[in-house]
Amino acid sequence: MRKSIFIAAGLFLSISTQAQLLDILKSTVKDKTGIDINNPQAPKGSTTATTTNTNTTTTIPTSTSTKTSPLNVGNLTSTQISSGLKEALSIGVTDGVKKLALTDGFLKNEAVKILMPEKLRKVDATLRSVGLGSLADEGVKLLNRAAEDAVTEAAPIFTNAITSMTITDAKNILLGSNNAATSYLQGKTQSQLFTAFQPKVKASLGKVGADAVWKNLISKYNTFTGQAVTTDLNEYVTTETINGVFKMVADKESGIRNTPAMRTTSILQKVFGAQDANR
């Protein structure tokens, strides 16, 4: 009888020790791999949430894995995507600024030509009605000349924004709209461009003689109408110059996205060719 008691006690201790060892093993496996041996269906990298009612306890897997990108761009690496977008923007900026900085770059381009400020359209009409149309034309021409003179200030600001584009930015942009990259650039540079452009535009307005012409133009209008019209030409031309640059960049981006012949480098062909396959 005593022998049986000792045997039973030994078995109990053995089972207890095994249970402890099993608990330690389970804990170690869960710490190292994230797998819960009690719940082998839960995927690695997941946690479990437990819901309890009066009758049962159910373990529900809850994913904590990182969300993967929905992009499918073949064999492109993240670096290639980023390089392709940066190159497209750089070409757009360089080409756009170069064209706008030429004489008549704004004035003869109907897409970006700076017109008489809307609040002064009545000035234009009144001057033309009294035979001073040439003065009105000169005023508009000089607004555009000031923009053509100032626009080169955009290049270094754009370059900094393009350089700072992250891989995540590039991935989101690649399969975006026709002007997704331009919109990104606009968001990054709009306020900085305005701050940088204002003093340059102000200097350009004086340099090309726009200040003197517009002072004369508005003075004559006020004399004929008995009104006292004023306007901030500096702010107006600054805004219109920036809008013109973005218009040119957006056109270039759209061309590269939609016209294979405009993809003039191997990285543009590779990246935007992958974009084509995802449309």
C-alpha cells in the first residue's frame, strides 16, 4: 500500500513538472515567434482578442501586421519609382521655367498669359472707349514682361522640393491623376514660392517700366470716371506667375504619363511603362 502511494505521488510530481515545462515552452515559443500554441490558427504577427459570454469563450485573431501597398508595378524597386517621378518633375520644371523666361514666354502663351486684373477690366474697357487702347495693351504686356523676368526664381525652390520627395510620396503619386506629381509639388512649394517671388516681381515691375505705365493708366481712368481705383499689382502678378509655372509643369507631367514618345530617358520609360500596365 505504501509503495503504491509513493508511486502515485511520483507520477503526480512528474505530471506537474511536465505541465510546468510545457507552460515555459509555450511562453518561450510565443515570445520568440508570436505563435500561441493554444491557438495555432492565429497568424504569425497577430494578436488575439478574447470575447466572453455566459456560455463560451472565443478567441478572435486581430491582425497587427503592416498594411502593404496596393501598387502593382512589376519589377520596379521603390528607388526606381522615386527616381522616375523626380526626373519627370525636374524635366517639367526645367522645361516650363525655360519657356516662360523667354521674351513673350507668358505674353504669347494663351494658357498662361497674364490678363488685366479682373477688378480692373472696366479700366481696360473705358480706356479703349476713349482711344487709349494702346495704353491698356502696354499695361498688360508689361505685367507679362515682369513675370518673364521673375520666373527663374522658381527653379531652386522646386529643386529643393523635388529632392525631398520620399519613396512613400512617389508610390502614391505614380498611379495618381495626370497631375498628381504637380499637385504634390504645389502643396510643398506654394507658400515658399509666393514669399520668394514677391520681392522679385516687385523689382521686375519697376525694371520693365510697368509701375510707371500702370500709374499713368489708372490715373487717366480715374480722371475720366471721377473714381479712385487702386490695385496691388505685385500680389496679382506674383500669383499669376506661380500659376503659370504650375500650368506648364502639369502639362509636361500629363504628356509624360500619356505619351510614351515624351519619355526620353530609360527610367521614365521603365517607371511610366509600369504605370501604363496598372491603368
